[in-house]
Amino acid sequence: MNSHIKDGVIRIYSILSFLILLVLNNNSFAQNIDGDTLYFYKAQEKLDNCTSGIINYKLNYVTSNFELYWDVELYFIRNNNKLFFYVKQLEDTMVSEYVFYNDTILIFAEYDNNTTYFKEYTNNPFNGNIRRVFTYLLDEHNLTNFISYDQVKLFDTISPPSNDSIIIGLASESTKANGLDGYYNSKIVLNKNNFNLISCFNEVVAYKDSSLFHKSYKEYLIDTISLYYDKNQDIEFIISSKYDELNKIIIPCLEFDKEANIESTNKEIPKYAYEWKLPQVNGDTLYSDSINSKIMVVDFYYMSCAPCILAINDLIKLDSLYNENEVTFIGANVVDNDTSKINTFLQKKNVKYRNIINAKSLSDKYGFHSFPQILIIDTETNEILYHFSGYRSDEFKHYKDILNTLLDE
């Protein structure tokens, strides 16, 4: 009997010892994450676990190749591991709307009474498109990733003035990869009281042989943020209603385009460029055969086209690298009719190269019905050396390498 009691006591002490060690280990783990750091984990957990939400914010997206400054409204719902959303984006006088619902992405943009539209069935609405920046806050662990950086500072005052409800995380890290010296900087501002994100800044800078290779940053400045653990019916109604609204606008436009362009849908780009005589924005007439440089780059665009604007930003930088004996850049506007507005647009963008208008008939000859479309032409032979459709993120470097190679031949 005493033996049984003794064995029982030993078992109880063994269990108690195990529990004490477990508690000590948990305390030790908790001590490794200080109280200030926990704010960022709790904020990330809140963002990860929300089922729906509304975020109004300003997004400043700047790289070595382009600058974009947007006011954004984002409505989203997570459903069966999918993110459905409605996004309204404002940049100057351009308004763009994006809806992803029923496995379909709808895009509608308006600029000075000109419109552009797009519809596609897809499970990956952000692949290969700058729209992915809209879900950067939702899909990336920005609030906690920076804690693993080389240097991290956390502080809970802003000076001046101090604010006890605010906590700030600053972090930086340096790396070496693929022959580049990379530097990452991050700044996260949180509200400690409700674990809401206030702002998020992420910067990447890369150097090659001590020369700047690439620099970019994304800065989100949150105006209002509302997150819900349950599916908010009002948000779902907004997304579905916007889908129906834009779909009713876009479908007739697509049907009209299909009928109008059915003959030239599969038209191949010719080997040699068409000759043209078109008015410039300043009122003068420009002839294609009057270009005396070795290479001519023609960019077909219109002002309400967001990818066109990104391409123009790159072409402006390229234009500054070459003289007119080497490369001549020509902007060919295919839609816009108001020359004063086109002029204002070009001046604001600081476009120095010549721009022709009424270029739709020329783009139709090539079979272009989406933009931008860029042709690189040998002016001596009139041969089309390269044709690019759409915008690519490495456009500046890619075109620069091509032009340098052509000029060296």
C-alpha cells in the first residue's frame, strides 16, 4: 500500500515538474518578444484573420523608371481562399475602377471623357499587372517581416508632438546577391490601442559596382481602415453592385469593338513601316520620311491609359540619353481630340519629343486595338526592327540595351 502511494507521489511530482518546465519555456519564449514587438504581431494577425474590410489610403509608388501617386478606395472580401475586391483609384483627373468578382476582372478608366475598358476571366487577377500593389497590404507580412532585419528600432512617440497611442518601427538590412549590393528600409506606424495600420513604407535600393542600379519604394498612408472578422454584407453588396454596373457598361463596348475589328484581329505586323503624314500637337505637319536619325521609336498611346503613362515615363528618360542623329522618339496619340488637353498633359509630364495626333487610322493599319504599342524602326530601310505590345516593368533598361546595340552596329 505504501509502495502504491509512493509511486503515485512520484508520478504527481513528475507531472508537476513537466508542467513547471513547460511554463518556464513559454515564459522564456515570451520574453524573447518584447511588448512593443507584440504590437506588430497582433496587428499582422488582425490583418491576416479579417474576412472583409475597407481601406482608404494614399499610395506613392516610385521607382527608377516611373512615379505614381494614387488616392485609393479598397473594398475586399476573402471567400474560400479567394480575394474579391472593388478598387477605385484617382490620379489627377484620371479615375480607374477595378472589380474582381465571379472569377472575372473588370477594368474601367476615364480621363477627360475618354474611356478604356477590359474584361477577363481569371483566377489570378494580379499576375503581370501593376494592380497587384493594391493587395500588397493584405498579401505580404509587411508588419512583421522588418523585425528580422539587421537593424530594428521601435519607439512609441512622434516628436513633435508625442502621441502615446502610436508606435513606430524602423528597420534596415543590407544584402549581397547576383553581384548587387542591396539595401532595404522599412517604416511601419501602428495605433497601439486598436492594432490598426497607420502607414507603411518599404524601400529597396540596389547598387552595382558602386553605381545606382535600381531604387523603388511603396508608401501607404492610411486615411481610414475598417476590418471585420465576419463577411460584411454591405461590403459584399458594394463589390457585387459595382461588378454589375461596370459589366453593363463594358459588355456593349466589347461587342462593338469585336464587330469593328473582326477583320484585323489577327493581323500581323508588316516587315516595313507604313509612311504617314500627320498633324503635331503644335499644329505643324510631320512626315515620317522627314526623320533623319538612324532609329525612330513610335509610341502609340492615349491619355487615359495607365500602362501608356508608365511607358511614356520611360520614353522621356530614354529621349534624354540620345541626340536626334541617333534616335528620334515620336508619340502617336490615337484617341484624344482636344489638343489643348494633350498639350497640358505633355507639358505636365515634361515630354520633349514630338507628338502627332489623329493617329488612329495609322494604328488601325497595323491592327493595334490595345495600347501602348511601340515600334522601333530603321529610318534608312524603313524596316520594323522591334515591336512591343503593352508595358513591361523593366522597359527602360530593356529598350536602352536594344537601342545601344542598334547604334553600335
